[in-house]
Amino acid sequence: MVRYLLLSLLLLAAGCASQEPVAKKKAVISFSGGSGESHDSAIVINGVLKPSEGVEAEYRYLSQLHGIKDKNWRIEGQTMYREENMVFDVVEIALIPSSEKRIYYFDVTKFPWKQKEGK
């Protein structure tokens, strides 16, 4: 009987040890939309789980176009505005070393915004 009890405990322990911890849900971010030259052709960022991931995705997108942030391009300004029921993040960059300015519009309407309590 003791043998079966020990065997059962070993099997139980082995079963618990083999279970992997639950992984945190990672965002699968993708881009769609237009060129980003205006709000009509804004770049849409899909799959964002929190706003900070969206900002990181914007910079990753710009790095795909222009190279390394703060080496090949830098942020000159960034602002957010609403138009009707849409939200846009507008990022102005300067290319390095030419200082040529570029403006990109990102549609961030689908970002998971925190809602104020009572609204």
C-alpha cells in the first residue's frame, strides 16, 4: 500500500512539474491602411493590447521606413487629435543628417483606451 501511495505521489508531482506557467498574452501587431501622409490615408495599427504598445509600434513602423530611431531619424513632435469618432496620433520626424521633416498620421481609434469611471 505504501508503495502505491509513493508511486501516486511521484506521478502527481511529475504531472504538476510538467505544466508550463500560463504565458502573458502578447500582442500580435499588424499595420494596414494607407501611407500615413494624411488622416485620410492614415496608418492603422491593429492588435494593440495597451496604448504603450501602440506607440512602440508607431516607432517600429517608422524604423522600418527610415532606419534606427535617434540615429537615422528623430521625433520632432507628436500630438493626438480627434476628428468625428476617430482618434489620430500625428508624429513629425526629422531625418538625420538632412533634417528633412516628415509627418505621419496613425489611426489609433481601436487602441484600448482607459475609460474614466462613471462614463
